[in-house]
Amino acid sequence: MTKPEIEFQAGPAPTELVIKDIVEGSGQEAVPGGTVEVHYVGVEFDTGAEFDSSWTRGESITFPLRGLIQGWQDGIPGMKVGGRRQLTIPPELAYGPAGGGHQLSGKTLVFVIDLLNAN
């Protein structure tokens, strides 16, 4: 797979997690609290500006879901290895309301995630 292009979404930001499968995987399924290996790109919903990308760093990343923002904990389980999924995550499920101390606090975030491994 190659680095995804995230299409700008018109209209108001969603207030709940939006899960959209771009490619259905056929491998092992990610489970709540499991460990996943992913490639991902993250952009701000409002501007489309990229703030993080494992593709740009040139390597995938492996981590336990329980250590991630709630939108990933809720949005990755059920995804299968080989799949590509887009998550649109409101601030409450990301880095909290504006003024929360994180540079992304108060922002709706869009991630496109490729699931490479799950256990």
C-alpha cells in the first residue's frame, strides 16, 4: 500500500466517532485492548493540515490500543489486517476540549489507518 490521500470533508465536524472502511481486510481481526501494528496519516478536520504520519517517518508503529486516544480504542477493533479505515474523531474522543494543554485539544481529527498486524 502507499500513503493515503485524505479527502477534505465539507460541512460541520461530526460530534461522534465516524468509522469508514476504505479497504476491507481479510486477516486477523483487531480486538479491544489488543496490540496493533499500523501505518497511519492524521489531519485536522477543519484545515486538512497533516499533523502526524508514520508514512512520513518511513516506518510503521506497533502499540497496545489501551494506550491510545479513545477514538482509536473504539475505532480500530473489528478491523482486519490488510484493511484501511478512516476514523473521524471529535475532540472528546481525541485530545479533549480546547485549552486542554495538547496542541490538538479542541480539534476534530481524521486518521486513515492501515492495519498491518494485530494480536
